[in-house]
Amino acid sequence: MTGAAREPVPEKAKAASFAPLDAGDASEAPRPAKAVQDPRGRKVKTTPGAFLGGAVGRLLPASIPFRYFGAAAVFHVAAWVALFAGADGAPRYRGGLGWTLASLHLVTLGVLTMTAIGASLQLLPVATRQAVRTRHAPTLVFWLYAPGVAAAAVGMGLPSVPLLATGALLIAVALAIYAVLLARNLFGARGMPAVIAHVWVAWIALAIVLVAALSLAFAYAGGTALPRAVALALHVPFAAYGFMGMLALGLSYILVPMFALSQPPDERTALVSCALACSAFAAVAAAAFGIAVVPLRVAAIGAGGVAVALHLRLMLASLAKGMRRDLGPSFRLVRLGWAMLAASLAAALGVALDVPFGGMATLFGLLLIAGWLLTFLLGILQRIVPFLASMHASRGKHRPPTPSSLAAGSALSVHAVCHVSALAVLAAAIVLDNAWLARIGTLIGLVGSVAFLAFFVQVVRRMLGAGAEGRTRAASV
Amino acid sequence: MDRDRGSELRSRRWVEADGIHIDVRGLPPPQPMVSILTLVESIRDATPVVVHHERDPLFLYPELAEIGWTSERLDAPAGEVRLLLTRAA
């Protein structure tokens, strides 16, 4: 007779941690095990790192994803500093070299894409049940990409065309290698058709973004591949909604059910959402080449709006039906990000219809980049980082440190308050065309970004401390 | 909840002298984790849980630690990962 209670599972499970992907390793041969006996006299296999068993083949070394996440946290701070430097012109920014453009790319390349690379390199092999094929390529990508982003941003800010061109080349090579890694993983993927479809769309968008971005960067050096207007019209939607957006939407079909401990969302609806998004991208691409510009852009926004509505319905249903109802402050940011995604489409409509408001394009950029993508990603990141840290710290230990203990502290609360306040003040600065408000908003955002960096450093220190403690204990046994 | 009923239908559970057994083989992610955590969260005493899995549930361990449970690897036939989950003292 067991003592298991027969009452229903509590509605609200403990909510302190990231509910992750359940997967293991079928690819790496288990390390030699020694048999011991448990208190009931049964044989138990223990190995160095047995807590993870043979599962490490799908895990990159901690240093790889964490260097991407750490760089993202540093570039996040740099982005706010750059925006402060360019705050005078920020409320009516419409393009061109300078610190506002540098800030924009520190966010898109330095924070969003940096995190997307680190997260997808770690999560996709587990999600698609494949081994990590190479540990050198992700390291190479980082050492090309991070200096490339820094060079390109400084080149935009100063401005220095040679520096910008050098940075753009480094970024392009790094992203091309990343694209190969991603494609190899997707070709070998099993199951999860909606996730895979979204990531493939993101992959195609990345290829388009690379061509458009290089064309824009080298236009400053006198080279042209695409007319500037065409390149710009492709670059913005395919980078933000295409590459980053589809990656975020696709990975959400894995992450959100795992956070909430709920069943996977309906595949058919997710695929319909993906197809609608594809039709929106096709319309945007045609409009970029001057074909029926306004009708096609409006149609794209309509199709994109329905795609987003379907996606959000699936996400909200997943949260509502999940075992874990209270997902904490990180999901307040995620929900805000979703709201900003919808708001960005409304602002896009305003831009497409040429609404007579001077700050419309800037407001669209704020809602899209900082409101949707950055807010969503920071919410997700603050769950992923302590979870991965717990997993890596657990190697060789019977009981790992909990994600909540690694993340404990007030830094994330400070960050959340500052991030949301900064968005609100910057939106007001754009509406009122007020540079002082823009400066105040960037300073608030800067404080928040420093708090987020402090959170990251604290988690890493605790992870390293727990790992060292585990090794010391193991050595003393 | 519908989800709980679904998990119970898809994963097999039975009771033996060494604890409650749950077989989550063949379930796509994250259903094995949901099923295991649903079971573990429903246990009010020190009854252990034996998990029959087709792969090492890598990301389950921090979740278990978070709710005060530990895991040990047991001997298992080829192609199976068997875990003993116990409430931490």
C-alpha cells in the first residue's frame, strides 16, 4: 500500500522556476557506471555527473550559452547609453547614421539576435532530439559576432564607415555560420512541425535580412546591391517580424507550455498562423519592390494581425490550462510584450496609411523593438538563465541548486519597473516630441539594464559557487 | 483539469512495493514532465516514485529540486532510463 494521496493535483503548483523541455540524450554513450546499493538493497548506478545521466550530449558547455546571454546583458546596457547620446534627435528619428541608429542595432543585434543565437543553439538540439554536433562552431560564431556588433555600433555612432563595414562583414560571416548550424539542426528535426515551420521561416527571413543589411551598410561605402529604399523596406519587417519575430513565436510553442506545464498547443492552428505570417511576408516583399505598395502593406498587416491573434489565443489557452498558473514577474513582461506586438501592428498600419503624425514611424519602432521584442525576450531570459544555471551547476551533484535560489534578489524587480517606466516615458517623448523626456526615459532604462546585468552576474556567480562546492564535496568523499 | 486527465490517460501508472511507478515512454515533450510533476505534486507523504522513461529527462531535475525532490538513476533494461524520485529529507 502506498501513501500517495488521491486528491486532485493542486491548481497552483509552485511557480518559482522555469518549466523546461523534457528531453534527454540518445546520442552520447553513457559514461561508465559503478553499481551501488540503495537503502532498499537495489542496484543503483552512479557516475560522475550521474544526476544528468548521459544527457550531456544535448547540452552545450555552460560557457557557450552563457557567453551569449552575458554579451546580450552588456549590449543591453550599451544600447541605453547610446540612446542617451542620441536622445536629442530620438523623438523624431527617421533613419541615418548616429547614436540612435547605433542604439537600435545594439538592441536588435546585440541583445535580441545574440540571445536568439545562444538560446536556439542550446534549446533546439534538445527540442528536436538531436546531439550537439559541434562545440567549436558556436564559439567561433560568438567571437566573430560580438566584436562585429561592437564595431558596427560604434561605426554607426561616430560615424565611421570603415568600422561599420568591418562590423557588418563580421556579423554577416557569423550569421551565415549560424544559419548553417540552424539549417543542419532543422533538417534532422523530428516532430514539432509548427515549431520547425516557424524556425524555417525565420531562417529564410535571416537570409533576406543579411542581403538587405549588407546592401544598406555598404551603400555608405559607395557599394550598392539593392536600391536603398528597397533594402530598407525589406530590412525592417524581415529582421523584426521575420527573423526575430518568427523565432520568438516558434520557440514560444515549446517554451510557454513548458513554463506553464501544459499540453502542447494545437499544431494545426499554429501552422495556420505560420502560413498567414508567410503570406504577410510575401506581400511585404512585393511592396518593397514598388508593387501596389499601400494595398499590399495593409493586406500584410491584416494577415499578420490574424496570425498574431491565432498565436496569442494558443499562448493564452496554454497558460490558462497549465498546471502552473502563477508564472511570476517574468511573465508579466511576456504578456506586456504580446500586447506591444499587437500595438506595433496598429502603429504599422498608421505608417502604411501615412497618418499625419510626425512621430508615427518612431513610435512604431519603439513598440516593435523595445515594446514587443525586447520586453518579451527579457521576460523569457530571466527564466531561462537561472534554469540553465541550475542544470549546469547540478553536474556531479545529487541535488542541484534551485533556479529560484539562483535568481533570488531584487535586481529583476528593479529592472521590470525601470523597463516598463522607460517605455512609457519614451512613448511620451515621441508623442510630445520632447528630447528631455527622451533623456529621462533613457536614464531610467539604463538603470533597469544595469539591474538586469547585476541579476545575470549574480546567477553566474552562484552557479560557479555551487559547481565549486559540488566538486569540493565530491573530492572529499 | 482536462490537461491532468489527458496526462493520466497517456502515461501509465501502477503501484508496487517500492513506490508508485509511472511510464512516460513514447510521450512527446513536455508531456512526460507534466505527467511526472503532476504525480509528484499529488503525493503528500514519503512515497517514492519510479519513472520509466525512454531518455534522460534532462530539464526535469531543476524542477524536482525546486519542489524538494531528488532523483537517482536505477538499473534498467537497454533503451530505458529508470529514475527513483524521492522527497528530500
